[in-house]
Amino acid sequence: MSDTPPILARKHHKQTSVFTAENMLREARRQKSLSVEIVPPVCILDPDGDILSNLLAEGRATLANHWACYHTRAYTFEQDGIEFGIVAHAVGASFAVLVAEELFAAGCRLLISVTSSGQITAVQTPPYFILIDRALRDEGTSYHYLPASDYSEISGECAATFDDSPDFGLPVHRGATWTTDAPFRETPQAIDYARSEGILAVEMEAAALYAFSQARGKPVICFAHVTNQMASIEGDFEKGDAGGSRDALRVIAVTARAWLKKHEA
């Protein structure tokens, strides 16, 4: 028996995969008789689904009938003059990266993830947002993309989006999160360790998305929407107006505009 656990063994990070998102989408289109159409340049991962739910309630989102994913539905909408694609309910590292691979294979140029998260270090009373600059790799998916390390980090290209300090008009902090695969195993000892590392919040996708971003050279920007204190108090999990979706859309639109300004000049 090897001393190296399977999650770290025989990964061959520099080799290409036999199974690709491009080929899966090709077969899905064939089976579903779908045409090849690209998604909008900027797409959103909405793990909680509150952003999409509010857009649908307001009649602002349109189903993307050409989206060939076997597991999800994609929608399009406009915000502040920018067309976006959005996929909801891709919760957790492996699901988020599966959808990310598909979105980039379908024409996405920038992916923005906004995920609900639990407060680790109190920077203010929830709700508020964190621009995630690095994420503790306490999940499995990232290890299939990059060799072992403690953290995945936002790419320099994506970090440069915020060099000019765009005005979000609401609280957006910057810092580290802890990405876990097991939300109901957030023990006091694990939380104490994360806090000792200066980690601000815990979520379930960012470490894997940033590892994918670095390994595949695809721009991904992750935000944590700190909405709770892990149900340790009464009245937790309140996101704000419209389930926090209006604030999230503002953060997304400001980020997209700043990124497009740098990449469409």
C-alpha cells in the first residue's frame, strides 16, 4: 500500500485528459439535436440560485435552449448594458468546475462565481462580500488540476481587474477563504485553524475554480457572499433585499465592466 493517498497520487498534471468538455458537449448536442451556439462572454456561477430566482421572478432571464449540459440549465440576461450567461445550483468544487469547463468550451471568456459563505473572521456584520484572492484547498477537485499546495490563488490577470479600485457601492472586502467539501464537518478545531491563517470565510468552490483557472489558463473571479455565522445564532442566513441578489448583481456588473474595459481596449 502506498503512503500517498489516492487524491495526491498518479495525477500527471501536465497531461491532457481523454474525456473533455468539448467532446461531451458535442455528443450532447447530437443527442439533443442542438445547434452549436456560444454563451455570452461573461458567465456567472450562482450556487445558491438566489440570483437566478430573482431574475426569473422579474422576467429578466431567458432560457438558453442551446445549452447542452446534461446536468444544468443556462439562462441569459442583461445587467447594466452587459449580456451575461448564468448557471445556478452548481454547488461544491467538482460540480462547479464541471460547469466551468463546459462554459469555457462553449465560448465563455470570463467566469464570475458568487457563493454563499460562512463567517470565519468577523470583519463586519453579515451580509457582505469578499473578493477571494486565495482559497485553502480542503477539497478534492483542485488536486486533479495542480500539484499539492495549501492554497489556490486568483490569477494575476484577474487580480489586475481591481487595480483601479472599481466602486462597488457596497462593502467588498478582499482576502482568503477556506474551501471545504464537507460543510457539516466544520469543527471548532478546523475553524480555529482557519482563523489563525487569517481566513475570512468558508465556502465550497473557490479553491477548485482557481486551480482550474491556473491550470487551464481561463479567467475566473470568485466572490464569497458572507451571509451567515454557520447557524450559530438565531436569525442567521439573511442575505438582504431579494435574497441578496440585487447586491450580488451590482458586484458582478462592476467586476465585468472593469474586466471588459481591460480586455476590449
